[in-house]
Amino acid sequence: MTSLLETRGKKITLTNLKKELWPGEGITKYHLIKYYLEVSAFMLPHLENRFLVIQRFPEGIHRPGFFQKNIPEGAPSWLKTAVFQGSEKETRYLLCSDPETLAWLGNQACLEIHPWLSSRHTPEKPDYAVFDLDPPQGVSFRKVCLVALVLHKILKKKGLKAYPKTSGSRGIQVYLPLKPVYSYEQVRDFTAAVFKIVENELPDITTTERKVSMRGGKIYLDHLQNARGKTLVAPYSPRPLKGAPVSAPLLWEELTNPSLIPSSFTIHTILPRLRSRGELFAPVLHDRQEIPKK
Amino acid sequence: MRAMWKGSLSFGLVNIPVRLFAATENKGLKFRYLHLPCHSPVEYKRVCPVCGKEVPWEELARGFEYEKGAFVILDEQEFKAAAGESEHLIEIQDFVRIEEIDPVYFQSTYYLSPDGTGRKPYALLRKAMEDTGKVAVAGITIRTKKTPAVVRVYRDILALSTMFFPDEVRNTRELPDIPGEETIRDRELEMARDLIENLATPFVLEKFHDTYREKLLEIIDAKIKGKKIAVAPSPEREKVVDLLEALQASVEKVREKKSKETAAQEGKPPKEKVTTTSRR
């Protein structure tokens, strides 16, 4: 069964709303679209003017999903797109600046939205440095929090203010908003230098070793995410995991709370949290800082 | 009426193009199972009890249980091969007297109507069968199975009744407690015969009614009038309305947020901060 959703001349054909995208959990495409619409006012500023890579799961989270960069055939004509001219080929990316596009993404069973780190207007100059703390299996979330807090202390000492969020899974991602004047390489070098200090402080639980076999079950500090075309999951984006968790912005003091559970932030719980705590990631869009000169 | 089968009736050297229509229909009332708290019709799902998952169509197979828990799986090709060519043919083999066939063999009845050029040979066969008082025994393939059938004149048309195969009719000898030749007293037999003679009338089926259905319809009617009706909400429709409201609310919210930001920017001297939302 299909139905039509229409506002401001934008038509969205909704299909199969009862399809369980989280099978066995009663979470359907309808719930996903509703979530996208309700969170849109908070999420859209983080997507606007960025090339998007989306991950779709038309058969639900237990079946393999796929990344999609190009716009599919038959997509509505009102969708906004922009071309990035790479060195070898050009890619037409989807842009998302309105709730309608989010609703359409929901109907496409898009369960992850990944924006570029740089705006499409300055594609070579990232708007933030990202510190991706991705623990291997078996490392407790407490340890990830500890690493994040040490990172916070180091950045603070440099007079910088960064913002943490859950990855939606077991990791934490720390964003340092920057003026869009640095190249990806400069941002990468800076991130690597900071990570080196973290590794020196916590040599037992962190590593900057690139070879997986040499990491010894430690948390990998990955500065290479700071590159053109690389993406992290957007704040408030759902993840295709049990319970429909989302990537949730946090307060630093929350990381000291031993009972913080990242999977407790879901498409059901994040809206009440937004109402009571506010949009904790809003400063990431405004609080643009400079990389300190040594 | 919609034809459920198209083909030809072959009789000697003549082929009569015909269409088959179901002669009977079941008038039993259909009830649907609802979820009592919300009155929604329940859905049926194919679930694998081992994997605990709903089974999509492409993962379904048909298996024959040749012994408890052991299956032979046949694919569509093999089913097709067994069915052979599906010739759309009613092939008349013999003519017999209808009394020779016990009603236990009759399965379902269809009306035959001539198709295209079949009108004349149809009329001819009808007349010949009427005159001789004989009915035709034929084979017909419906879907995958070739079954025996009888073609006869019913009122002014030809009707076809499919029949069970002989081995599908159970043997009466398997029935328990059937009396043999008991000694019956003449007096008793005479009384029983008299009773039958007294009740003998021409056959009229119309005096039988489906009283169960009538009673149910009465109850349903009363409930509709008394407004004690279980009306299912239309989940899909409601959901779309719900989404439309959510969409309108969020369009409004985004617009508000933007105008606030623009106002803030215009009202105050520009600061270090740059908002991406109003940049173009």
C-alpha cells in the first residue's frame, strides 16, 4: 500500500509503512519517518550544505544494508543535490535541508546519515576536527569514557572546547569545531599530535597503531577520519542496531557517570532528552575555533 | 459470472470451444479474526520456529514428509514436469446412463458455455444427449491434475461435474458396526414401507434454509442497528495523517528557528560566530 505525503509542493510517496525495519522489535518504517520528522529541527542544521552518504536497509537491520552516494533513479525532482568534482570522477550527492527530504530518506529505509566534515562551499576545509574513539569488542564503555575525558582535559589545556557524542554504538566521537580555513592535512596532523599525547597518558588502553594485529585489544585512536570524503554518523542519526539507538550528543560531566549506557539513547528516548537538556551539539555549528600554534 | 477455465470439449471429430463457470457458491458468512482490544484484523505470518524469523517468499520451499521429520524438496520445475502439458481439453471418452454413477463420486459442478464458433456443435451435442438420455464421461485437466468428469444436460445447458478417482472414495468395508442380514419381522417392514410411501413427494429443495446463517445475520443486523459495531481503525490512513501532522509541525519549527536566527543576526552587530543555517 502506498500513500502520498505532500507539503509545499513536495510530494513523497510513502510505501510499506508497516515494514518492520527492526524485526521483532515492532519498530516500523512509520516509526522511523516519524522520528526523522520530530528530530528534524535539531538534526537538519548538522546536515545542511553537506554532501551526504546514506546507508539503506530496505530489508531491515538483520539483512545487509548498503551505502548510497548517488541519487537513485525515480527520486523526486524536488530533492536538492550538488556535484562534487573529484580528481577522477564527479559524484552527484544528496543534500538535506528540509524535513521533507528526511521523510523521503525514512521511506528509503535509510538508517544512517553520514555528512561530510566540510561544507560543500568549502569542500577542502573541514568545519571540525573529529576524534573518533572506536573500541574493539570486549572493551567496556567506561574505558572509552575515560579516554574521552583525558582527551577533553588535553584540549582544554590548549584553550579548546570540544563536544562529545555517542557513536550510537559503543564508541564516542569528539568534535572540535574549527574555522573553515585549515586543510584536511593540517587538521589531520593536529588530531594526530593530540592523540599522541592521549596515547602517552593512557598507554595501557589506547594505541595509535594502524595495524589491527598490533593494537592488542586497545582503543584505536584514529586521526585518519579527518579526510575529504570521510564521514562520521550525523548527530541524532539512528543506527541499524538492536533497540534503534541514535548518535547522542553528551555533556562532558555525563561521561563521569558510571551508569551511562550509550544504548539507552534511542529514537524513542532522544526527543524527551532534547526537550529537557536542549540541543547539546548546537555549538558545534557556531563555536568555531583556531588550531593553536604549538 | 467470470469464466474460471477456457478450453475445448472434444467429441469425436468435433472440438467445441467452451468456458467453464462455477455452478455453486458457498454462502456461509465470513468472519475475520480481530485483535479484541483494538479491533484490527490480525495478520498471518509465516514464521520459522527454529530461526524465530518471518520467512520471506523467496525462502519458502515445498517439501514432502516421507517419514516423520524427513522431507524431500521439490522445486517448481519438478512440479511442472509431473503435471505434463496442460492441455485445455475436455476429452469425452464414453457415454453412460447417469444412474450408473453413484453421487459419492461427484466433486464440484461447472456450467459450460460455448465460446466463439462453438454455439452450433454445443446445441448439437445437447440435443443428442437429451434424445439418448446418456451422459458423457470425460477427462479434464484443471490446474495440474487430470480428473474424471461427467458432462450432462442440466436444464438447457451442458454441465460438467468433476469426480473423485476411485481410490479417493473410501472403502465401505472399513466402516464398523454395519449390520448384516438381521431377521426382520414382516409386520415391522410393512410399517416402515407405509411410512415411506406416506412421506413420498416430488423433490423440492427450496424448503431447506440455512437457518444458522439467517440467525447470524439477524444478530449482526441487530448489532449494527444498536451501534454495537466493532469498527477497525485504518492503521495505514491514520499513520499517514499522523506523519503529515508531524511534517507540518517540523516545517513550522524549522521556519521559526531560521527566522529567529536571522533576526538575531540582523539585530546585533556581527560577532565572530557564523551560522551555517543562513549562509548560502
